[in-house]
Amino acid sequence: MAAYGVRTVLDLRSKGETFKTPSPFADADGVRYVHRELIDDANMTNIGDSQSMLDRYLFIINKRPHAFRDIFEVIAQTDGTVIFHCFAGKDRTGLIAAMLLSLAGVAPEHIAADYGETDLQLAPQYETWIAEAPTDKREAFIDELRCPPQRILGVLDHLQQGWGGVEGYLEAAGMASADIDRVSAKLS
């Protein structure tokens, strides 16, 4: 990681997840470990009541703006490369990646294609998780695992319609314009 200039590992998992499976980076030398839960344990249960994965994503965006602000402030205030992750690397990580790409000026269709690439990259892990799931829940689980591009386009549209885009969303969450500009500058 040092060879790539990684200075910070940003863990997006909930407190319960980090308690159950502590990060190997929490005590790593030469790397700053930062935990900022995108969705807390109390709301992890609530998102399961959503009708679709897009509804889950929108629930997180609508209910946790302060969490997004906190995560983006860490990115803004960190020198060097930041790696961020959650459990699977597709939902919470996908939301942050899509928002970062939007701040970088990447076109929505390219952000959606990047998000869709997740299915190809995680295909072997999907097979393992599906095989471990109860037989009667596999079909629904397959849909939850997928990362169709239109899902992240729905998120980006929601951010655009509600706040004028990612920058407006972060400003409404209380993030300073200077910090948003720092994040954007890091990506250009």
C-alpha cells in the first residue's frame, strides 16, 4: 500500500460489523485507519424493509447525510491516497465511488458503467454467497447482489433532483465548500 501512496484506510462498515470482524488496518504501521459508518447498526435493519436495492440506497442518502459529510471530510482532509471499503465493496462503497466520480465531472453513463463492472469483478464471490444462502432465498439474494447500471443512475438522478447534484447534497449536509473543492481537486 505504501508503494501506491496509500495513507488512509476509510472503513464504511457499521460499528457492529467492525466489532464482529475488526479491520486488519486498525493497528497497521504507516497507514491511518479511520472508521466512519455510512449506515449505523440501527438503520441496517430498517434498510432490509425496503422494496428494492435502489430504495435501500435512497434510504441511506435520505437518512444519513451527516454520514456522507463525515466521509467526504475525511477524504478532503487527507494527504495521499485514500482507500475506502465496506463489507462487500459494492453498495456503500458504490455510493461513495459514484459520488466521487460525479464530483470529478465524470458523465453519469460512465459512472453507471463503472458501477456495473462490479458484477464482473465480484462474480466469484457472488457464487460463494449464493451457494451459502438458504435455497428458498437464493433468487431474491441474486437480485440483491447485482449492480445494474440503472440503479446508480437512479441514485444520481435522486441527488440531482433533490439537491442539484452531489455538491449540493454535501453542502446541505453541512460540508464546507472549501472541503468539497479539495475533494474535487484531488480527483482532477
